Amino acid sequence: MDDQTRLELEAAAFRSLRDHLMTKRTDVQNIDMMNLAGFCRNCLSRWYQEAANERGIEMSKDEARETFYGMPMSEWKAQYQTEASDDKKSAFDAAFAANVDSDKA
């Protein structure tokens, strides 16, 4: 497989993941994803931002989140985010510390 085809397939897989998380599984909470998988929608939007910044494209965290979520983060939270239990919050703190570089968060 040539590099361009690989790049296109990887991009298509990313778009499918984004669509799945943003339209088909809005019920899955970011905190649950982070606790189980070590990443969430916010991580994906941050990786998008980092890739843009590495290529000289100025993009803030809020701009990246709006691009990924398809709406401002405040709208997403109002429509889909539920209150997390104290146990989930504690598990999140541990998962975040283990999986997210604090310099990039």
C-alpha cells in the first residue's frame, strides 16, 4: 500500500470514529471513555489541535473542540453530558494522570 492510500484510509477511519462518537453514541460519557480506555472525545480534539499546531496552523483548544464536536463545548455539555458520581470522578483523576501528559492538557 502506498503512503497516500494509507493516509486516506487512516483519515477515513478517524472520521468514522468521530461520527460514531458524535452521532451514534452520544450516550457514552467522556468520563466513562477516559476511565475505561484512557482517552475521550476531548483527547481526540486535543490530538487534532496538536497536529494542526505542528503544521503551523494556529488552533486553540476551544476551536479544536468545536471542530471535533461540531458545536461549542458548552452546547455539547448541555445536550449530552450527565453528572458523574464521586467514584467516577476519582477513577477519572487516576486515568487522566496515567494517560494525559499534563503539559498538553
